Amino acid sequence: MTDSLLCRMCGGGLPSSPILSYPNSPQSAQGFLESRDQKDQVVDLHIYQCESCGHVQHVLPPVPYFKDVIRAIAFSSEMGKFRKTQLSHWIDKFNLSEKRLIEIGCGRGEYLELLSQSGARSLFGIENAHGSVQASKAQGFDVRTAYLTPGFSNPWPKPFEAFAIFSFIEHWPDLKGSLSGLRSVLVEGAIGLIEVPNFEFILANGLYSEFTTDHIHYFDQQTLRVALELNGFDVLSIKKVWHDYILSAEVRKRLPLKTESFNTKRQHIATELNSFADRFEPGRVVIWGAGHQALAVMSMAELQKRVSHVVDSAAFKQKKYTPGTRLLIKSPESLSIDKPQAIIVMAAAYSDEVARTLAEKYPFINHVAILREDQLEIVKDAQ
């Protein structure tokens, strides 16, 4: 057991006491003995639930073969029929038949064969176990010896447009690092299918014997979603499949935010503000508003070159200077003394109220404009 009990998923603290303890547990699910007299290895298996994200896990070191996918038996006819239907639907749903699709932890090529039979025509795989890689290659699949780590280097020259992982991520000690390695070989928006044992089924049916050192993580729908969303994937759906024993998640590599509109709007607003201010004598234009939005707009549009000062009704801002533009902030009453030619109102939701105040108390200001979300609106433009 580790000394520092930190969640493998979110890094939050694990409680000092486990939620379950299984003394005298097999050290691994693959630790078969060659003879009855061979020395056996057992461990105390403690299961913890993260106090922050709720994820269930153990804190023992991973089994020595955690990088290998071990599938003990061939598919039953029922499972094979289910998989072909499931995978054909997935491939058709996301138009993946001609897309570059990689299976992470492909074992001996069992699922690559099913994916091929279901319509995928550009298949690749990575697997750590040398014998399994050779078995996959013998079936004609393009498989490389590899395991996902942070900074993983793609063995192929092109990234992938789709991926599949079947009952493997529950074995990963460094969940964040391995998912980071996965992201690095995918195009933006790549589609994925990720499956894990369903902990909700284990819990509902009291399957105490399902806890094993081989499985580090025990995912329910919520924690599987959290794990994937924390690591750069949008979860499109999570379903219980195969008699509810498996959670099957359809995901997409998260697309970066499109921010071009911010720059377009910023440039547009700056042009409108400066064009309005240029109509008047230098130092005869005032801004009403020293909120955070107004401060940002003034600074990015460099209005200190055309505006004399700022007025704001908040007393604690008055007699100070705006950050970024160094414009003096005065009280609204100063308008009666300074008598500006024009005023630009930047008071967000209070802008219309300010415009009414200007009309009632300062009618001598002949030119009034309000900065709206998308444009500068001229509300008074007397001759």
C-alpha cells in the first residue's frame, strides 16, 4: 500500500480507512502455480473511494503484466453476434468505415477482427505483449508493440480519426497519463468507444469476488464520465450493455474552443469607438463607466488617446486612475463643470439608466453613444 493516499483519477485525498478490505487475496488473477508446493503470494486488498470525485479504486502497485491485454477465451456465438451488431451500428452512426481506427490494447486481434467484419477498413492496433502482437500481425493487422504513456509517440506517420478500448483502462495505474498519450495520436474531434466493467452491476448484485488486484479502477457511469471529461474527451453517451455487465461509452476528443469571434468583435468595437471619438475636439469626449468590461474595452481600444477622463457613480473609484489607460475617474457631477461634447456610456446593464440620467440632468451633452454587446449605438446626435 502506498503512504500517500491520493486518488488516481482526480488527485484528491482518499480517506484513511478503506470502504472494503479483503485479506488473503490472490496477488494477481494470472498468478497460477506450477505445482501445489510452489510458494503462493497473497495480499491484503483495500478498496477506497475518493472523497472528492467519488471514484472507487485500490492503491496497490499494478500487477506486473498491467500493460498486456489478456483475453482467456474466444467469443461465444452470442457475444460475437452482439458485438457485430454493436460495432456495425457504431461504425455506421459515426461514418467510420473509411476512417483510420486504432484499438488500444488489441490483445491477439480478437476485436480487430470483429471491427473488420463490422465494416471498418483502416484498422491499426497497439499491444504490449510481444506474443499477442505477433498473433495479430499473423491475421494481417497492422499492430505495433506499445503502451500509452505521457508523451507517447505515434508509431505511424498519421494520427487517427477513431479509436476503441475494450476492458483495458481499469488496469491503468496512471489514468491521466495514458489518456494524455491517447489524445496525442488522435485528430481533433476523433470518435472513440471505451468500455469498462460496470461497477453499478457489481454493487447492485453484491459481487464481492469481482475485486481484484488486476483491476485498479471501478467505474460507474458518473465516475467514468468524470474520468473521460477531465482528460479531454466529451462523453456523447454511456450505456449498459451485455446484460448490464459492461459500461460502453461513446466519446469524442474535445474540440478546442473557437475564439475567432472575440477578436473580430474586439476589432470592430475598437474601430467604432475611435471613429466616434474622432468626430470631436481632443479632450472633449468622456466615458461613463469604470466596470471591468469598460476598463478592458478602453485599454484594448487605446481610448486614452482620444478620451479626456472617465466618470463613474461609485465613490470608491473616484479620484483614482483606470488601469491600462491611466484616465482620471471623476464623479458624474463633474460633467456640469467639464461640459464635454460627447459621452460614451459603458455601464453594461445600467447603460439605459445612465442615458436617461444624461437626458434629464445633462441635456447640454449633445452626443451620447452606448456601447452594446455587438456595436456602438448612438442614442443622441444633436447638431
